[in-house]
Amino acid sequence: MYRLLLLVFLCIFVSVPAVSQTLPEGAETIQGFSIYETLDRLASEEFQGRHTGHQGFTDAAAWVADMFEEWGLMPAGNDDNYLLPFPVQYTIINDASMSVHIVDEEEESGFREEELKPETDFLPLLYSDTADRTAEVVFVGWGIHASDIGYDDYFGVDVEGKFVMCFRGTPDPQDRRFQYHDEHRTRMQRAKDEGALGLIYIYEEPIANPNGDWIEGFTPVKISYDVADKLLGERGFDTATLRQDLLQYKRPISFPLESQVRIQVASTHYPEGTGYNVAGYVEGSNPELRDEVIVIGAHLDHCGTHMGLLFPGADDNASGSAVVTEIARAFAENDIQPERPVMFALFGGEEMGLIGARYLVDNFPERFPTIVNMINFDMVGAGDGTFCGYSADHPDLRELVEDTDTYIQTVQSFFPIRDIGVRGSDHAAFHAQGIPVLYFVSNGPHIKYHTTGDTIYRMNPSVMEDIARIGYVTAIRLANK
């Protein structure tokens, strides 16, 4: 019986060709170990977390540009450069501390002081100004002032000279009218205009975030649910219940607290920095299609190094950047000659609010009057499978990926891309201009998002290989369509 089973197994095994033997267009030359090596260097201390504007990001961009040149890709810039500059402001947090002074009648002072731990309990938002202040806290729900739709979390409370504390989100996630008010920049400026010293975001864990504007004299931070529970306890609230009440009743719940916080931040702001998009391309072989380009992209930037903490951004998004560079290398070394040109772009400023991608779309190289499609790769390193988003108005894109995936078998589900909102990746900049997009993301879990724990040791070379291969073949088919 054993020999019979073994014989059946061998017959089945031999009769099924290996996936690498059936992959078209030389996709088998894309290898996970090569992607992992690129990811390893991008996420290393050498590039200091790749914060756009900082020298660490600039060095990473220059390294990618050197690879593009070595492989023989054409420079995409109007001045025949691989580095396409754009203006950016950025801030480095040099040092920070925070303590809470909780109302406690058993203490002689009436307060119990607790020092908070960076990253575990709190983190400054990565555009905080320098300050050292102690003040009371006012809870303001979602921190939204939207008189145009009759909603105001600031109504009836005085926040002048105090810190405001709120959740990120809106009272109705399905109501698109709140979208503008859910942007970090909108929420911070409203708090400042109301006279607040700073804004305290309540997150499950305080993750790094450079997506906002430096405001003089303003010190925004994030705190964990555990810390928020200590502050809200004097009112008999806990964080989870309070958030659920806000979602359920869809009306403001705002109130002052007697407890105080002390926030100390020492930062350096750079109002006139320079970020870069890195872009190279292979020429189109069909003279009638040379003006139409396919863009293959990912964001190169992450959150940087602050307070001595390195945010390596391996999954987000050294993984996507490494996948795009691997696809670019395969195009060059396999001498792929698509009918349309194919551009490989690594964006800066995504973590700051898609600044680089939006700048590129608005200032696209003159040699390419028409962008036919954009394929984006963001957070593709963790997990063992793939999710694929596609422009809802272009189901043919889904069909193309489904057909390609018969060779690779990595896509677990598809989702249509319609209204992206305030939490989109770089493809959102293209989608907003009516350009059909595809978006690849691995299935995760992405458990160390925007923390110092987003390291190479959580990355899976096999899933990145699969995603790079499906992106490579899809790009060739779109370019020849």
C-alpha cells in the first residue's frame, strides 16, 4: 500500500509542471532573495528611516537612481535625470517627554503624576514644534468643527490655553461630508484656531506619523488607550465605551477634565526642504503608442529617525520599493521591449500625504502626454497572499490580473477602488485624475505598522516574489494591450 501511494504521489508531482516553467515573459528571473536584499538595505540604519527631505531619504533615492542607471533604464525627468525634485517641509523630533497628572484625592497635591514611556505610551506627531507646557485637558470627541454640516465638537467647551484630546475618525464613517474634517491638517489647525496648546490623539498604540503641517507653538502627540483610560477615569469613562457612544449616537460628547498633562518637545523644523521622486523608464517599441505610458510605482519614504528611535519601514514601504526595483531590473535584463513605454517610479512624501505622487501627476514628464494605467505596491512584505484593488470603472483590469494569477496563484481577493478618502496610497493621486489603477498589498498581518518593530525579520521573500511576478507580467500585458 505504501509503495502504491508513493507511486501515485510521484506521478501527480511529475505530471504537474512547476509554476516557474509556465510563467511567461521571463518572470522566473524575479527572485525573492533579490527583493529581500534590496529591502534589507533600504530598511537599514544607513538610510535612517527615509524621512522625506532628510539626508537619509535623499541617499536612498540616489542609490535607487544609480541602480536604474546601471541597468540601462532611461531617466524620466525633463532634464534627463532620475531624481525629480519637489519642495517639502519636514521636522525632526530630537527629544520629547510626557507625563500625566491624574486627579487623586489620596495625594497631598490632589494629583498622581506618572511619567510616560516613548512609543509604548506616547509619541509626538512628527511635525510638533518645540515647547514645554503643563495644562488641563478637554475631551472633544473627534476634534471636528464642521459648521457646514451642523456638527461641532467644540461647542460649549473652552479649550483656550489647554490641550484638546480626541479620537481620529468621524461620527459617521459612511458620510463623505466629513472627509475634509478627518484630515490631520484640518483637525490640527482647528484646534490651534480654538486656542489649544496642542492636540492629543487617542490611538490603540502611539504610532509614528509625519502626515501634517508644522504649526508654530503647537505640540500634537498620540497616546495609547491605556493612558487615555487613566485621564478619562475621573469622569467614569473608558476609552472603548466612549468611542462606541460617539459612533452610536453620532453627536458631540465633549467635556473638560481636571487632570493635566505635561508635554515637552525639542524639535528642528526645516521649512524649505527638498524631496525626490525617482523615475526611470523603458522605451515603447510601437511609434504610435510611445506617448502613452504605464506607471509602476511605490513610495520610498517612511517616518525617519526621531528621539533616537529608528522607524525602519521594512513593510511600509521598503517592501513595495524593492518589488518595483526588482520589476525594473527584470524589464532591463530580460530586454523587454513593450509597445508602450513603462515607467518605474518611487515616490517621496507619501507618509506626509501623497506629496510626491501628487506632484508627479501635476508635473508629469513632458515626453509622456498620456498615462494609461498606474500599478501601485504598498506594504507587500508581510503574509502569504495578496489583495488586489482595481478601478471600479475598469473591471477589465481585474480580469487581466485574474488571468495572470493563473500562473502565480497569489491573489486571495479583489476589491473595487472608488472613493479613496483621506487614507489612500499613491495610486490615489492618479485615481483622482481619472487614470485607471491597480493596487497590490499583501494579506498581512501588518502588526508593526509605523513602529520601530517594522523590520526585515517580519518580511516574507516568497510573497514579495509572487507579487513582483504578477506585477511584472501585468505591466507587460498592459503595455502591449
